[in-house]
Amino acid sequence: MEYSRSELMPGVFLSHLRSDKFKTACMSVNLLTQLKRETAAMNALIPSVLRRGTQRYPDMEKLSARLDELYGAAIEQVIRRIGEVHCLGFFASFPEPAFLPGGEALLGEMSGLMAEMLLSPVTRGGLLLPQYVDSEKEKLLDLIRSRVNEKRSYAVQRCLEEMCCYEDYAVSRFGDIPECEAIHYKKLSRYYRELLRKSPVELFYCGQARFETVEEALRDAFAAMPRGELDFDIGTEIRMNAVEAEPRYFEEHMDVTQGKLVLGFRLGECMEDPDRAAIHVFNAVYGSGATSKLFMNVREKLSLCYYASSAVILRKGLMIVSSGISFENFESAKTEILAQLEAVKSGEISDDELLWAKRAVASDLRASLDSQGELEGWWLSQAVDGGECSPTELAELVENVTKEDVMAIARSVELDMVYFLCGSDEDEEEEDEDEDTEA
Amino acid sequence: MKIQKLDYPGIGETLYSAVLDNGLEVRVVPKKDYSTFYAAFAANYGGACRRFTVDGRELDTPAGVAHYLEHKMFDLPNGDSALNILSANGADPNAFTSSGITCYYFQCTQGFEENLRMLLHFVSTPYFTDETVQKEQGIIAQEIRMGEDNPGLAIYYNLLKMLYAHHPIRDRVAGTVESIADITAETLYDCHRVFYAPSNMVLCVEGNVDPETIVQIAEEVLPKEKAPVPAADFGPAEDILPAERFHTEAMEVSAPQFLIGAKLTPGLTGTQAQRQRLVAALALRMLCGSSSPFFTRLYADGTLNNDFDYEVDASAGTITVIIGGESKVPERVLDELSAEIARVAAEGFNEAYFTRSKRASLGARLRALEDFDNVCVSLAMDCFDGYCSFDSYKLLEEISAEDCRLFVAESLAPERLALSVITPKEAKA
């Protein structure tokens, strides 16, 4: 796979990955802006509104009919946050010519359609259609509210919110309800125009077409991209230590049969000059995967839960441990999760454990070369970081991580928030009071 | 051993397949330029296969055995866990149990042959003691509890209970905390002996591999003898109409969730089964897919959102259409869908819409081939139903707009539809 990158026009960058092995090509466009509570819901709403209709295909039925004709080509809105950088745009995928009856190349048509979706929505009097804005706003509100339906991810999200309550990261990629409710189509139209002018833009392509061909297709398609004074002043503020001297505790009650315990950590001073390979290996030793200490001890040895695993949010310098437990196992699960971290800190890591962790991390990185979706996410994150490290290069760095490197990361990690989602009947509440005093 | 090679030039794939002397079917899809290796080893045995005969004894096993067995298969006689060994070797192993099958799989980028040997070895080596079986109860009980809090599962099983009067597909695959309490090492041995015979299993591999090596490894590691293929007893045939048509339950959700379901003619195999599923999928795409007049209208007026989806779910001898999502007014969705079904039954699908939907379906199927997990698991499931999903691309060409109209008119007739709803709990005062 060959990687190239260029600036097509001021602040519009193309990352190009040439590969012959896939049956479909993929392409994405992302506007980059600062994640903030005031604007997050507007950012999240814009792609959905734009996806409703363009000047040539003004409603969903016409737009879908066109995409169906293009052999089920897809263009979907994507909202991500990479650290505190909010990325909004579209992800497209379409069959490579070799697999189409007439051998037709869809690159030009798809570049045009994706650009049209971003730049030329259907409007009235220059404004986004109020019925589209209102309808998508309702759907976004439903989506924000629906996070409660999946308790596992809900608990993780709530822990992050509480832990980062003084930081922009507290707001989810979809924004919050009050800000979303306040959106008006006129204000959103103005904001959208401003965003187009000032945001750095990241384009990505992975497929069989050569760099020059893709560059030309996208340059033509995005020729009308308005470029004003660009706002490159976007990034992530990383808090190195816990907010208070003692870890904060937050408890929430719901009518559930299983409790969700989530611990939020700061990765700490290792984030000053993060050794990514070491952080990934540390995470694998401690809590991600079947050879990790959390899986082997909290689940297998003590049978305390069905899942207990850690995940690192590298670009914000955080680590989350999440676990599904019986309510009464709160203390024992928490104690064991923290004890395993202590074990990593003090170097209770066997050569095997280190080797397994390195293999798992390197294997994941190498496997990502076979997935266009993962490659797209990888290179977008690299673009946000200003880096050009490939998954293969990071996999090689992983091989050189030592036990001391892993211990150093563990020692830098600091617990900041304990979050517990538990049941709501009366008996539980008495128990919970006890736990409050302990915490 | 004869390995059959089949080229699928339209989709750029080649499938190698063989049936070993012990009855195991092997399917291999070589992928030259990929780093990933994927192997799926599946038994035609799932949560619904609870009643069967072994050595003249009729057994009626508790709900949740197949899934419990899946958890315990990873234990090796020397005290090691296959999950740890594979993980330690850099592989990403896992397993799932559905109502129809149990599937063990791993993905890796190195040491493939060694990992494959381990996969075949541990799945064919039962080792249970009452102590180890007992110990797993805590973990599985937590998994069951997690499922009980999941509205998606609740609404799905409520629907199956409405559609099926007695077929064991109605019960949760993982069972209940009570039903798993009676499972012993002996139960697990019985089930393993009956259902994990190579003649009741399939091995699917995708990656940069040589098909002959795969076959050779399978012959070396697995038992040589060919055991008779067992049959689970799912009880008497079900009526084609739902046992119950409407059901509502309250849970901790943000908005009402709903599923509309219908049973299709069960028991088809081979090309007939494949054709039935292709017609159903294409007809549903046109009736209520993301480009359909029905969906675009209800999306625009706020009745539906992007959660809306449909699927054809074939498992344990049943086949079920499931359509659903989130809506503030599920009953209205059912009314509108019924009206659309009536319209399509009367007018059919127009030819231009049909042609372009077929194109879209082709593109979507092509995209699905990029996913190792999807390719291997589908190939395994198709194998038990006597067909191969790679033939779908060719078979799709033969399907007509009239086939699709007939499907909608007959299989989705109003009296065949059931509606399962989860509503939000009333806020406490």
C-alpha cells in the first residue's frame, strides 16, 4: 500500500492510499473544528441535514435512487471526536470498476456527489430548508436520548462526562440536549457557511485509482469549496492529573439487573511525550484481551463478571476500565481492578505476559491494513496529530517495548473517577449509602 | 481426498471445498494480498437443539446448554485455557452460540497453522469436571443479567414468543439463571458427543493459505471415524400464522422500540433455501429499504429514523422476517407497512425500480465480501443449509420483480404479521 498526501487547495488535504486488493473503493471528507458544548450539536446536525438533499437530488428518494443506480454506492454522514477535535463529514464507498458489468469507473461521479452533498445542499433563499433542519434535529435529539438504551456504553459515556466535567471532552460527539433544542434553521445556515470557510478539510481515498487521478477528480469536485481565514487553532487539552486529591465517586440508579462499574483514569505525565507503542502494550498487559490481567483475574479467577476490560483514549490521555457486575460485588471488583494495576506498576509482569500483549497489539495493527474503514480512521487521526506513522511502523515499535516501559506508563496512570450504575429498589439504596461513606 | 475448486470471476473469489472421510466439510477462500487469516469452526448445534436421542436415551436438556458448552469447551485437560493459548499466540479468538449453531473462530496475522491446530484440537477435546462447570455459573449468570437489561434482546425474544407457539427458538440462547443451575459435566459430555462429531461440523478458512494444507491439518487433528449426523427434535410443525399478534413491555429505554415479524415457509434446503432468502431480501429492500418510497416517506415525516432496518433470520429450521427500529408510534408503522404491502401486492414493483434495486443489492453484497468475519460465518451457516453464498451473485440475476411481488403478497399478508413493542417506563413521580 502506497501512502501519499498533498494540499489540494488552502487547508484542503488529501491522504491517498493506493491498493489493488479491495473490491470497493472508499473515500471520505471531514471538516475539522474544535469540540465545544455550544457548537457540538450544530456540528453533529449539519451532515444529517446535508444528507437529506442536494440541488440536483433535492430529496432522499431521488438521492437514494441515484446511489442505487451507482451499484449501491453509499455516502453516509460520520461524526467523530478525536480528542477534542470534532470531525464531521461523509464516508463513501463504491465498487471498483473490475467488478462492474461495464467496467465503469465511479470515482468522478462519486467525488462530484460527495462534494455536492457538502457544498450544494438544497436551499430556499440561501438557507437550509427548515423542514429538513427540524426533522433532523428531532432525530438527533432521539439519538442523544437513546444512549441510555445500551447500559454498557451509557455507563462509560457517563463516567467520561463526570470525570471531564471541567473540560470540553465532557460533551459527546452528538452534543447535548439543550444546545440541540435551541437550534434554528437560520442560525444553523449561517454557522454552516462559516464552518465551510474556516475549517481545515481532510479528504481520504483508498482504492485502485492512482494518486494523480484521485487528486484531479477531487480538485474538480471541490473547486467551489469556499476558503476564508482558516482556523488551524484546534486541538486537545490534556489534563495530566486527577481533579481532586481522592478519586471522585458518582453513582446513578436505574431499573437494571446488572451493575456497571466504570473507573476513569488519567494517563498522567506520560502524555507529555507519549510513547504510543508503550501505552498500547501497557493497556494490553493490564486490561484489554484474554491474556490481560483484568480478564485473567477479575473474570476467570474470581468469576466476578462477564466482562472487565480497559481501553485507552490516547488523544485525550485517558483510560477507562469498564465492567458488568452484581451490585453486591462493587467493592470486591473495584479492589481487584485496582490491585491488578498495582501489580503492573510494581513490575509483576512475566516475560510471557509482555510477549502476549505485544503480539496482540501488533496483530491488531497489522490486521487493520485489511479494513478500509480502519485505515480511514487511522489516517484521519494521523492527520489530526500532524503525524505520518503507518500501522506497520507502529507495529514495529511495539516489538521493542520493554517491561520497564510498561511499568513507567502504569506508574504515570492516576485514578480520577469511580462511576457506578446500579439498581433502584429501596433495599439497594440502603446498601448504597454504606458505599458512599466508604468512598 | 478430492478438493473441488470453484471460480467466481464476477466477484473475484475462488472457493475450495472438500468433504473429509469423517464427514467434515471444509471451505477455503484464499486471499493473497491480505495480512489477516480467519478460521471459523462451527457445529450444527445451537440453543434451540435441546431435545435429542443419544444411545437410545431421550434427552431433554435445559435452556442454555449449547451456550454453556461453548464457554466450557475452551478448558483443556491440562488445565490450560485455549482462549489464553490462542491469545498468547497473537490470535483474537472468540465464539458465539445462536439458536441454530455454535461457532468458534479466531483471526490472526501470524502463526496461522499453529492456531488452526489449536482451534480444531480444543473444539474436539471435551474436558469438564463438576467443579469447572460449577465455576462458570457466576460468569454466565452475569452474561444472562446483561442480556436481561438489553432492550434489543427483550424485544427480539418477545417477538419470537409471539410468532412461535412452542418451537424452542422462543427461549433465550443463554437460558436463565435458573435453567443453567442444573447443568452438569455429564450433560455437557452428552451434548458434545452427539453434536460435535465432524460430520455435524464445518470448517471455513479465509486468508493467504493453501487449501491442501488446511485439509491435511483437519485430517490430522480431528477424529477419523464418521459418526451419524444427529437430528434435534424441535417439536411438531408450527402454524404459519403467529401465535399472538401484539405484545408490549416497559423497560428503561428512551423511546418506543418495535419489531414487526412474520414466519416464512420453514425447512427448505439447497438452492431452494438460497432462492427463498434472496427473494425475501430483495423484496424487503424494495418494500422498506432505505431507498424505498415507504421508508423515505416515513423518515421525512418523523415516524422513523436511521435505526430502522430489516432482516431475514434463518435458524434452527425456522425462517423469520424481522423489520423494526425506533418510533414514537409503532402501531402507525404497522398500519403504514400493511397499506404498503397491500399496494405492492396489487400493483407490483415497477421495472426501473426493480433493476436499480438489484444493482444496489449487488454492490452491497460485493462490499460484504471485504469482511472476513462475515464471509467465513456465512459460508459456515450456508453449508448447514446445503448451499454456498458465493452463488448468490449469479442466482440474483434469475429473480424477477414478480417473484418479489408474490413474496410480499403471500408471506407478508396482514394476518401473518406480529408486532413486538418495548415502551419507556413511566417516569417516577
